[in-house]
Amino acid sequence: MRWILGLLMVLLFTGSTPVAQSFLYELDGKPLFSMSHPLGWSVVVERSEELAAKPDGHALMPTLITARPSVGQLWYGIWVCDKIDDFDDAQHYLASLTEHVFDNVTPSKFETGVYNGMDVRYYEGTAVYLRSEANATHRENVDFFAAFFKPGDKGMGIALYVGLPSATERYRDALAQSLQSIRPVVAAVRSYE
């Protein structure tokens, strides 16, 4: 009986590890990859049909999945650009989206390889975030990571994190786990063959 009470006390005071929330990313109605985010994070899925078309008649924006904790200044989003099939084009695409938002982008880490069966290119570093507010631009130092991954034969996945150094320090492990959870859906890979 004592060991049962001891076990209950340990469980009460140590708590349990939160289970992650899982999400499935679809492209053209077909599952492409799965991922998870920490329990308790706010996750928003904006499907391409819900997003406004880009100017000059370009295609609709891709489905975007964003996740953030309730505390901490950060932005973490994942999407697939189905018009891009290689890492260099993905890097130029991301730079074109962010060129007026960031200054002094300084990569400090660069890796390539295969992870969960996908070709991956990963950058990490710092930048200056240019935040415009009523006739003034404020500059904030931020950390970033950008991961490009190939979950199938069509398109390039992009995971982008931008946050204040305090948020990076606090959530680095959770962000790494979320990034490492990205796995291609085998049926989706076959559907593009």
C-alpha cells in the first residue's frame, strides 16, 4: 500500500509530459506530410482557398500552418510552395518574401542532409526585424531558422521561425521537436509519381 501512495505522490508532483498535437498538411487534396506542435500552443491552419490571391494575378497563397505559445514573441510557420522544386529556388523565394521585413540577415549555421527520408537544408542565424508603426520603423534583433524540405516529388516545404532571443531560449527544444516531427506521408509521395 505504501508503494502505491508513493507512486501517486510522484505522479502528482512531477506531472506528465504534454502530448503533442498532430497535424496533416495537404496539397491539392492529398496528404503530403505530418507534423506535431506542443500541446497548448495555438495552431492556425489557413487553407489556400481561404487566403487572398497574390497581386498581379499570381496563384493563390499556399496553405499556411502557424503555431505559437501563449507567452513569448515569436512566429513559426510551415507551408509548401508547389512551384519550387530545389533548395536554391526555395531560398530565393523566401528571401523575396522577407526582403522588406528583415535587415542584416546573418546566418550562423548551415546544414544539409536527409532527415525522416526527406532531403533537408537548414539555416539558423540572426537578423534585424523592421517593424513599422505609424510613421516610424522600429528595429528589433531576432533569431531565425529556416528549414527547406522535400516531402514529395512536387514542391518544397518551408518552415520558418522568427523570434526574440528570449523566446528562442525558452522554446528552442519545443521548436526543435516540432521541426523534427515533420514526416512525409508515403501515400502522398506515391501519388506524385
